[in-house]
Amino acid sequence: MAKPDKKANESDEQKKGSFFKDERVKFTFGVFVVFFAIFLALSQISYIFTWRTDQSAEWISIFSGTSIRVENWGGKVGALFASGLMNHSFGISSLVIPFLVVLLGLKQLNIKPFQIRRTFFKSILGIVLVSLVLGFLFGDFGGFLGSGLGGLHGLFISQWMSAFVGKLGTALLLFIFSVAFIIYIRPNSVYSMQRIAKQIACAIGSLFSPKAKSDDIEKIEFDSFEKEPDEPVQEVEPSIEFVNNDKGTIMNIVDPLMLNGEEEKEFDSEAEMELPSEAENEAEVADKGIIKNHVIPDEVELTVEFNREQEGVAAKTNLDEEYDPTLDLSMYQRPPLELLEDYKNRQAPVSDEELQSNKKRIVETLANYKIEIARIVATVGPTVTLYEIVPAPGVRISKIKSLEDDIALSLSALGIRIIAPIPGKGTIGIEVPNQNPEVVSMYSILRSAKFQESRFDLAIALGKTISNETFVIDLAKMPHLLVAGATGQGKSVGLNAIIASLLYKKHPSQLKFVLVDPKKVELTLYAKLEKHFLAKLPDTEEAIITDTQKVINTLNSLCIEMDSRYDLLKAAHVRNLKEYNEKFIARRLNPNKGHKFLPYIIVIIDEFADLIMTAGREIETPIARLAQLARAIGIHLIIATQRPTTNIITGVIKANFPARIAFRVSSMIDSRTILDTPGANQLIGRGDMLVATGNDLVRVQCAFVDTPEIERLTDFVGNQQGYSTAFMLPEYTGDTADEQQYVDLQKRDDMFEDAALLVVQYQQGSTSLIQRKFSIGYNRAGRIMDQLEAAGIVGPSEGSKARQVLITDEDSLQKVFDSLNQM
């Protein structure tokens, strides 16, 4: 008996399969499906108006009965489909079904506007849920569409549920299902729901609490304060006048004992030139919502303004270039601001009594030492109020500076800081802590227009200045940052604020973090970002580096990455990372020649002092090298320490870290070590800090971001689709001198001969060439290169340059192989 020909059967199956894979068949079928969906949609829309006539037809004889008439736009067939979907199935919600059919047709046409499977599943769940809700709420709705708005499915299931758990239980179940469905299709909505629930709870609480008031304060109107009793002429205090401008609240003080009539007249005219006009005041009232107080005779007119920055709209980056580096994670969503907590309800504005009391005590203290004042400018900040005083002519600045402790004693303040003089101004600044400091939330900082509309490469929002302005800096321009301060003064919160700012601004393809945490507890929350934002060595399991030896290997690996990036910049004829990426996005660089999109790499070391104590120069040397050279290729360092001493923050470190942040420290020596100037020892703690960028020194209240906020942020990012692994840094091994001197050629690598042939053919002794051509790791390629050197095929290492190839042709190489095989 003859056996069947297997090859003939396989060819027949291939022919059948190829018919359905034919592009012409798929295109024709796709067009048919799209037009059928349009036909189905028109039939359903028509059924809404003609359902009585269409439903009365006898469907058994729909094809044979020529006398049967319907009014549906799709004829009998259209009426049949529409009745089956809208009457016997899901009611009004079945109008979504033609949309799903269109997606099937577009898929056959190779047009995929959405993810087909996910959209299908969500739509079907929505159709079923809406049908149940409509069936429960409206029942049969007077027989509309035959079975009501929810169709036969919604009507039957809702009636069954009502009989099973009652109408109240059914309503509760449908509400839970609806909320769960909304959270499923839009994960961000859960945080909006939480915020709405909090607002409702606060509103309900305010109805039962007579003291509850709205904390959304944009301006404050203070009542008039009592007049002081008249005093003799020789003891009259300077008259005070508060004026609002764009920098804060101005208090003008005029001393009648100091000024004669002509001087008073001249001073008043000058003051009139500085005061805004009535029209300008009205404009400010319209723009900023300032409420001006009524004037009290012989007393001070007080208007206190708290600047509230305009909230911006989240900037969206639309790249018009041909290559988009974000395509690998095109579905990635940046974290919503609702993940962060808004501490607006805890804000406590500075009262007018506090301002007047501080003013009076400053004036009295200076008057006791025969120091006369011409004017005071008060700028109210979130935690500190700056009083800028204009001394009378002839007063020495050093005399006011020496009274720092006396003023602090008279004000009973936690810490007074005197700036004498303020750079760029002819005034002397006295910074006085507020009695009720304001909590600056990370939510308000990231929501500000200044951060949302910033075009910095690496925008970092740190907090608010004394003038209530959001303080945003560019790490790419700094280019490295040193953070120091005593324990418990806000250093870790500052690092969290820096990381959160970058996470809200950057896509995972544009930014990578190298996190070093010797204490093992500060940065562990960010381990969930491993497949999105973290970088690590290939052989390590955890992305958060805690072991000292791994820190050394990682820093040296970053030096290798730095040299590799500089080679790419040299080949591309550009000077920095930004120009290189722009050139690559414009497809002016060939990926086959090793070019690729290069993300920024931010190295954050939480406790630098511990690393210096355990590793010393092994840590300091690669950090100094990175700090000196890595700016142009997008590697930036952020180093934090709680021991700002000279043996930790050495001269090499300070020379390469021009940007520094100082939290409160215990002594003036520590302040000078960090900032090269005193001042950090006079801060009040709890996030109060001085930021030095070059020659500027700015006092900032750090934004507060709590651990639950960081957990919500990392959960949101970590639960999204990420890369298969973390960003891999080049391999690095610190070989000892004995291993480098002796290489056993009898234990040659399996790829030794292939690698030798490759090196001779290309006449290039490069470890990266072997690594790239054979797809092996850096360690193995390095060992092969050492064996080639021991065999006399390549010369010794010459630093970053390629080794010299000592063998010129393959015949000579074969002789080397023969001699090695005879060993």
C-alpha cells in the first residue's frame, strides 16, 4: 500500500495558510468589516426611532416573506441585527459594538489606533455594566426598545439581583462595580476620588465645627491695632508706613528727631516716587486679590500680601523629530500630582501683631545703641520674614552686625541671621523666624507655573524662597551638588524632593539614577523603579547599592561609561550630551557605528562620610574624576553627608562641587566648610536651608515630601510596563597585580583563536571590539585581551587607547597558534 506523500500535504496546508495571509485578502476583508460596522451603526440608530415597526415583523419569514415591511434604514437585515443587540441583548450600551467591529476592520488594514485587546476587554466590561445599571434604574422603561434602556440582559439580571439581595444591596453592588471599573480603565482616578472624599469630609466637618474655616487663604486683612499713648517729642518713635510691592511688604519708618523739615519734605517726595499709584494699586487688587485696610489716623496702614504663584499646566513634550527615544515605553504615564499630599490646610499666615512686635523690638534694640533707621522693608516668607533696614547716614555696618545676639535676645527668636549688606542692595537684612512656620508641600511646588513651564534640562524644584517664589534650579548647569547638614535637619527630605522633581519631569528613556545608600534604609523605597529609572552593574542583584566594594566598582564603571561617551561625542563632532542627542534624534548618526541615545545619569550618594571612612582614596579618586570631566556627557553627582568636616569634604571635593546646599549645622566652622561663609549655623532647622549656586546665596524652605507620598509615587511608576532590566553600566573588575602579571596560556578561553583572528583582521586591539562582535561581557573580553597580550599578539595597555597589534597577517598568527598548541 502506498504511503501518503507528507510533503504534498504540507504544501497544501501552506497554500491554505498563505491565502489568508495574503495582503489583498486581508485588505478586502478589512474594508468589508469597516463598512459592515457602519451599516450596523446606522441600523441601530434607526432602530431607536422605528423599533415598534421593526419589532412587530415576523422574523421567521424574513427572507421568504416579500410582503413584510420595516422602516429601518438597514432594511430587514438591519432591523434583525438591531433588534438582537438592542432589544434581546444590552440595550443602548450596544451602540459601542459597531466601534469594536471597526477596530477589527482597521486591524486587518494594519491600522491600530489603540491596543486592540485591552480596548476590547474594557469596552465589553463597560457594555455589560452600563446595561445592568440602566436595567436597574429604569426597568423596562415603558417597553422602550422592547426591553428598556438596558435591554433584556440588563432587565433580567437586575431583577434577579434585586430579588436575591434586595434593591439596596443591588444599588450598592452596582456602585462598587462602577467605581472598580473606573479605577480599572483610569488608574489615576483613584487619587482624584481620594481627594474628593477628603474635601467632602472636610465640608461635613465644617458644618458641625463652629471654628472650622476655609484655609484656602489668598490674602489676609488685619484689624486695626490699638493706638499707643502719646509720648514726649524727644521720645517719639519713627512713623511707620507699610507698602506692598512685588517683593513683599515694605515698612517705611521716618524719624522726626533725625529729619528736619526740608529733609522730611525731600524724603516724602522720594517716598511718593516709590509708592505705586492709585491705578497701579487697583490693578494689583484686581490681579492678586489684595484687600487694603482702612487708614487709622496717626498709625500705620498695613497691607500684608502673601504671594501665590500661578498654577501651570503640565508641560507635554512633543518631539517632531523622526526618532523618538520614548517609543520603547510609549504607554508610560508620568505620575499625577494627586499622588502628593497638599498641606495647604496647615498653613498659618504671619499676623500683623507679630510684624508690629518684631518691628518695635528691632527699632528699640538699635536705638539703645544709638543706631538710627530711615526705613524698613519686610518680606514675609513661609518660615522666615526678612526685615531690610536702611540705616541713617554715618552708621557703620559692622556696628549692626555685632548686635546679632542682642536682637535675637530681644525678639526671643530661635535664630537671627543678619546679612550686612544684602548683595545688590543698599540695605541690611535681618531674617527673623515666624512664630507659625508654613508647611511648603511638594504638591504646591510641582504645581507651580515656574516648575511646569521650566525648560531646564534637569529641573529641580527645592522649595520656596523668602519672597514665596518657587525655587527651581537646573542640575545640568550646576553641574554637581553637595548637600550637607546635621542629623535630622531635612537632608533626606531634600534628596527625596530632588528625585521627585526629576521623576515628574523626565521619561525613563531620558534619565537614570545610580543610588548609593550605605545606611540601607533611606533610598530603599526607590527599588521599585529598577526597570524604569535605575542603573546598576550587570552582575549585581539589587539596584540600590549598599556594599562599599560595589560602590567602588560602580564608580569606576561610571568612569568607563564616561570615557565611552566621550568617544561617541568625538566621533559625532559635538561638545556635549544635549548636542549629541539632538543629532541622534535627527538621524544624523548611524547606530551601526555604535551610536545610541544617551540618557542622563544622576549619581546620588546619601552618606558620603561613611564611604570615605571605609574606602578613602578608592572612593575619592573616581568621584573627583567624574566631577571634573563628566559634566559634558550627562553624568551628574549629588553627594550628601551629615559630617561637614574638612577630612570628609576635602579641597578636591569642594573645588569640583560649586553648587552646595547647607541645612542647619551645629557650628560656624561646619558652615564655613560647606559654604565658605557663616550662616548655616543660624538656620532654624526643619528644612530651612541655604543654597549656594556660584556667587549667589539664597535662603530656601525645602519642600516637604513624606514617606507615604514617595511610596505612592514609586508604586505608580513601578506598576507600569518597564524595560526588561535596569540600565546596565559597563562591567568593571579591579584585578590585582599578581593576576595581571601571570596569565596561564594553557587555560585559554574557547574564543581565544576567534578573538585573535578578529584583532589581526581589524588591526585593532580593543576590548570593546571583542565584546561587541562576540556579544560577551566586559570581564570575559578583558581576560581574552590579557591572554592575547601574553601570547604576543597585542601589546600592553595604553590607557584609553587601543592596544597595538603585533601580528600583521594570518600566516604569522597560525604559527603562534601552533606554538601554543605544542605547550
